[in-house]
Amino acid sequence: MFELVLLIILIWLFLYLLYKFAFKLVLTERGGEIIPVKKMEITPRLILLALLGILMVYILSGFRQVPIGHALLVFNIFTKKYGVKGEGLQFVPQFFYRTYLYNIRRQEYTMTARKGEGKKKDVDDSLWSPTKEGLQIGLDLTCWYRIPIENIIKIHRNIGPDYDEKVIRPLIRSEVRHVVSSHSVTEIYSSKREEIQKEIEGRIKERLEKDGFLVEAIILRDVHFTPDFAKAIEEKQIAQQEAERMEYLLEKEKKEAERKKIEAKGKAEAIKIISEELKKHPEYTNYLYVDKLSDKVKVIISDKGTILNLQALDEK
């Protein structure tokens, strides 16, 4: 954008100077009348002005704005030598150099079954591979990597600008298949998932760094199964949950039985103690008997011929 604005300003300035110095007003006769007419005269000054204009256009057309987080690879078609220019405004003479813009920020290559998220946005791009048992399993994976500025020339010479499709993608697929084939399904989706992720990361990092890339991380996003196997896992989980529920109920019943046993033992001990005490103090039985009577009962005749006036006791 910056280069285009400068070029437009220069062209406008050149046309203005051309109009001012190349055209002169001369008098000519037409139909018996003398009228002023503008005519162009090619003078040394005009030629110099044209040459200066062409030179300025050439110089301005050589300026390149390198965006932040990018580097410009330049190749001299005469000397056959490469160079790398950093961010900002750079001068690269036209007709002598070919240029290639490289991203040196963190880049990601994602392969996923979710449409619209991965590198291949319109297809299921999950990494399907056979496990140790021969079962198909799909992995969603993201690779974070960068191109060190000092390795741009090496990568361009050996691979080219389309490195993500030439190297990144096929290498990830190859290493994932290799690692998955040495593990069982259970290990991949449960017990050894983190260990498998580190193994995949180590293998990818080792091979990509040989080509000049810097791998920052490999992220195992998700694990997919075939519909039949997913159903089998679901049924297994349901059965496991049911077994755990039954085990819980059995444990609960066992504890409840223990509680009742302890409660019954406590009651038996209490009855035994009460029985022994009543034997020692039989009059306490009469007290309990009277205490449980209705308030309307006023007189009691005991079995020993004793008459007990409850009303008189209450008045006292």
C-alpha cells in the first residue's frame, strides 16, 4: 500500500513537470487569424526529466514493506545468491531479484474431524490409524511450529514455500500411524494418553528439526472410534457403572445390617440392666405403673389390700 501511494504521487509529479516543461505556447495562423497553440518540444531538459522520472519509478518500485512477524527471502538471479531481510521497509531492486515472503511467527497445522477448524476445513481430516489390535482409531491433533529466520534459506532450497503440504502434513501422518500401531485402544484413550502424546511429539520434533523447523508442541485434541466400537465402549461403561452401583448398594446394606445389630445389642444390654435394677427395687414398678395411669384415675386398690388416694396426693 505504501509503495503504491508513492508511485501514484511520483507519476502525478512527473506528468505535471512534463506538462510544464515539455509544452510551450506558440502563435500560429489559422484562417487568417493568429491564435496561441501549445506544442511539445523535445529538449535536453525534457529528456533528462524523463530519465529522472523513469529512475524514480524504478527506485520506488523496489521498496517492499515486510509485515511484522515475517521475513523476506531475496534471490539474485545473476549471482545466484540468497539473502534474508527483516521486518519493515526494505529496498529490493526490480529485475535483479526474486522475492518470497515467509511467516516466522508460530504456525499451527491442525488435523481434526470438526469441519471448519483444521487445515482442511471442509472434510473430516482426523488421523485414522490401526492400533496394536488392528482396530481403527482417529486422533485430532495440532502441531505448533515456527521457522527460525536463520533457517529460511535452507527450507526454501530443500522444500520450498509450500512446506506445510510437502513436509508437515505427511510427516505428522506417518509418525502418528507409527506410534498408534504400537499401543492398544485402552492405552490410547485412557491410561497412557499423555505418554503417547509425548512420544508423538518427540518423533515429530526430531524429524522436523532436521529440515530446519522448530516444533514447540504437539497437542492431542481428541480421540475418535468407529461407531461399533464406540457403542461397545458405551455399553461397557454402562455395565461398569451398574456394577459400581450394585457394589454401593451391597455395601450400604451391609453397613445397615451392622447398624441394626449394634442397635439390637444396645437394647438387649439396656433391658438386662433394667431387669436387674427392678429386682433390686421392686417398688419402682409401682411407681412406673402409677405414672402411666390416666389423670382421671383417683383411687387404686393394690393387690395387698392397700387403698391409695391419688387425689389427696395431688392436693398435697
